[in-house]
Amino acid sequence: MEGARGQEWVDGEDVVVAAELSYAPHEPVEVVVRKRGWRFDISDGGRAVELAGRPSGWLAVAEQVVDAHALNVNRSGVVFVQSNEERLERLIPRVADCSVAVYRELLERELGSP
């Protein structure tokens, strides 16, 4: 994963960080980092839920997955966490991992539903 180390942060600007993961072939995971004053918003931009197609009950499933990763998901399907700059290197890969886990769990639930 291209890390945040050495990145120049501009307040309010989204920086896309490529992960070494993919949801599916030709669907790479990217993490979006936005500086807001002293804090940073780190998210998957809602890509996991979007790619999974928002199956019935998706929010409850996503909430279970992000709870296990100690992260958050909002009603739009965005997996996210807020941080300070010191924790970016650790949290960017966690968001990427969690996003893939949400995607896979949603697909499993959808494929297993009647």
C-alpha cells in the first residue's frame, strides 16, 4: 500500500491511497483520506457497499463487520474512521481490510439468501 508517509496534506482535499487489495478482479481497493483541520477522515468512499449492490439488510451486516474491526459505517454505506496524522499509517490499511470484509460478507449474505 502506498502509505501516507511523506504525503503533503491540504485541508479539505481528498487524497486517494491505493491498497494492495481488491474487491474482485479489476476492482482495486482505494482509501480516501481528507484532512480537516488537525484531524483526518479515512474512508472507503462507500465502495464496498456500492459494489455489493446494497442487498436487503446490508446496514446491519455492515455494522457487525465494522464493529469487529473497531471502525464505523454510516447510512450511506461509507466505512470510515477519524484520526490524527500520527495514526494514518496504521488506520489506512485497517479501513481497506474492513472494506473488503464488508464487501465479502454482503456478497455471502446475498448469495445465501432465498
